[in-house]
Amino acid sequence: MRFDKGTGFTLDYVFDHSIREGRANAFQLRAIRPDILDYLSFSPAFGGTAPQVSQDRLSQIRLDHDGNVRDKVQGHALTLNLDIGDATLRSITAFRRWDNIIDGSDLDGNGGLVGFLVSPAILVPPNAFIPQGIGPIDLFHTSNERHQKQFSQEFNLIGTIGSELDYVLGAYYFRERATEVNPQGFTLVLPSPVPIPIAPGVNLNSFGVNVDSLLSYRHISQSMAAFGQATWKPAALDGLSITGGIRYTEDKKHLIQTAPVPPAPRDLTRKFHRLNWLANIAYSWTDDIMTYARASTGYKAGGFNARAADNIGFNPEDLTSYEIGFKSELFDRRVRFNVAAFHAIYDDLQVQQFLAGTGGASSTTVNAAKATYTGIEAELQARLFDGFTVDGSIGYTDRKYKKFLFVDPTTGVASDISKIAKFQYSVATTANVGAQYETAVGNAGNFIARVDWSYRSKVYWHPVNPFNDVIADGGVGLLNARVSLADIPVGGSKATISLWGKNLTKKDYVLSGIDFGSLGFAGVMYGDPRTYGVEVGFKF
């Protein structure tokens, strides 16, 4: 919605609301410790199902819990602009809310397993061995209820001084409140001190303990910043522009952790601040070709990992980056070609380490590493004829840890694993190629057809874990297509109808993986196979 009476004042308001219901992608077991697999292999003899473990995608997976998911998102954004002489005063106000419920989700890729169980009393002194007999076992399942609200306010003063200087002055405020209640249940498989006879001549060497745990917390983040940036374009050097910027940020993190107990309840607060800068020099060789060089610093606030059991917090992460680039719009702006090379240095890199044990699944965030990212990115877009455009991009990043201090969860000893540690959820190579055709269909709207192919190289899910290589996913390319009729007049609004298809070549690829470490198993969640759908949208 826009209000503009031509008086130098404008108002823009955007509202969005969405509700999504479905099921979480199924978790498939890819690797398991031999002693645990031996324990599970007795399940059919006890009247249960056989364990499912495969490094290839299975067509069907038995689950004890369906993993029903409900997402509700609501957002508001209000932008005000007021012209004041040669300057503009801008206010940007935003509020978003997210509510998420996962009603039972299996993270072991198996259902219907049964086994020999012992009372949880075995886990606490005096470690009493109390058999419970044969019963259902579940390597890991969880439910989740999460709520998040965030509010932000930004003010900008944008203007010029004379004909050579442009400037932006600003202030920013952000506040977020998040809560989570995460019950977990799992079967801990332990070695038996003595063989357990279950039939003549047949003994068990392990037993199971069904354990329940709970994670519950409230986390509040607050950030305030003041910044300024100026660009000088000297008249005597046509085409040259020099930009400098500075930003001061203060952050406050507040965590109220109510479970697990112990060590919760905890009420923790930390504050951080940084002064960062930016410098950029650019030269426009013609109206269509520009080159630039940039140096800047950045910072990510420290804080607390709300899922950590031993929550001592972590420190800020600092970044120094350098970039050079070339931008162009050629052949009467029918072709756009951009390329950039960069080098980034991270100090006190924040790394999340997944942990699991008798307290359930948790994680800890540590300032483990110093790392560098060196890479190149290029993009090309060409309008071959009216309405038809092709585009492509490619990027490569060489990532290296200079130092990575890893704390062994069993011994507590720290060691430098920079030579073997992997960059989690990060790939070296990405590429994309697409084509799109668009044309008007009389007064009925616009016809749009697009096809694109995207690629990413091998990805790891943990820096280092026992089954990290087993659950990693190799490079994959996905083909998608969409056909739309957009801007269809419907009363005072406009509608869009789209038919889409994703992963048209039915590639098997992994969305994420979890190595449960000391629990002794690991698995992955595969992405959707070939899917089709229809979307209908309205703009008011």
C-alpha cells in the first residue's frame, strides 16, 4: 500500500501472512556403531521390526512419529519518507512474528523396534541394574514448540552537500524475543558388564535405557547502532568516487534457561560493542563500465547458545574483508556482466559443535577458529530478444582454517584440528544457469516462463564427528521450472497463477545431516524428489 500526494511525503506499508502445514522430511539412518546394530538386530526375535540402515536413499522408511509441522508467519513493514530541502528523512519500522510447532519427529529413521531394557536408575549412583524386560525402543525422537518476535526501527538522513558529496546518517534499533520448549526421548545403548541370556545359547552383550529430557529457554537479543557514510565525487576527476563509512554497535544478550535441570535454571546476560569501518574507491571508465576496490570490517556479536548444557557463552566474531570487482552493462544495456574477487579473514570464528549424551541432544558454540575465505564470483545476464533473457552465475571459494581448537567432549582436552576440520553447511563451488521468457497477454496479464539449473559442490554437516564423511553429500545439480500468468486484473487487485516443478530430473540430494556422536549413530534428511504444484497469489 502506498500513499503519495506529491507533497514530498510518502508512506509505504507491506503486510504478509502465511500458514504452512505439512510433515518434516524423513530422517534416514546412514551409519551406526557395530555394537548398537548388534543390539537392534535382536528386535525381530522379540516381535519388533528389523533395523533400517542404508547409505542409499530408501523408498520407504518406517517411523514411530509422523513429524507434523505447522508454521505461522506474520510481518509488517512501514516506510516513511519526508523531503527536507536537499535531504530526505526516512523511517523504516518492521515487526515479524514466527510460531512453529513440530508434533513428534523421528530422528533415527526407524519405527517398531523393540529390545531388552533396563531402568534409568543405571545412569545415576549407585547405578542399580534393574531389568525392565522387553519393550519399545526409539533411538531418538523429539517435539518442538518455538515462538519468535522481532521489532526493528531505523532512521536515515540521506542527502547531498553541493555537487560532490553524498551522505547517509543513521540509527538502528533491534529487539528479538524467542522461546523454545523441546522435549526429547531416546534409547541409550550401553554395554552389559555380563552377558544377558535371552534364549538357550543366545546372549545379549548390550542393553537399552529409555531416557527423557527437556530443553526450555527464553532468549532476548537487543542491538543498537549509529552509522554514517559519505561518498565524494570530485568534479575534477570525472568518474571517480571515494566512499568511507563507520558504524558503532552495542549488543546485549539475555538467556533464561529453565531446563535441563541441572544445570538450569540459569539467568545469563552479556554485552558487546564494536566500531567497524568501510572504505571503497570506484572508477566509472564509461557510462557502462565500472571497477572498484573495497576494504571493510564486520562483527558478529557473542552471546549464549540456548541449546548448550554447560553454558559459559562465547565471544564476538570479527571479520576483515577485501574485494575488487568489475561491473558492466553492455550493448545498450542488453548484457550485464559482473565479476568480483575477495579475501576475508575471520578471527574468533564462532563454530557450533553438536553434542549428545545422557542429557539428550544439545550443542555448544565456541570461538574455535581463525579462517580465511578467498574466492571469485561472476554473473552474466543477456536479453537475447524482447522478452527472452538468459542468465548465469558461478562462484568458487577456497576456505582454510588457520587454527581450530576442538575440545574433545569425552576428555575435555583441546587440540588444533585445522588440518582435518570441515566447513559445515558451506560449499566450495556454486553455479546457476537460467532462461526466462515474458510477454503481455492482452489485458489478461503477463505470461512468464522460466527454467533454471542450480549446482552446489560437496557439503559437510559438522566440522569433525565420527560419521562426518559417511553423511556428507556430494555435488548435485537441480532442474526447476515455472510457468505463470501474472498481474491478472481481479477487481481492484491483481492475481497470479503459477504451475511449477522442482527437481525435475529426480536427483537424490541431502538437505541436512546429524551425527549423534557418542550416541553412536548418524543420518540425513533427503530433499524432496520430483514435485509439482500450483500457486495462486493476490496483490491488494
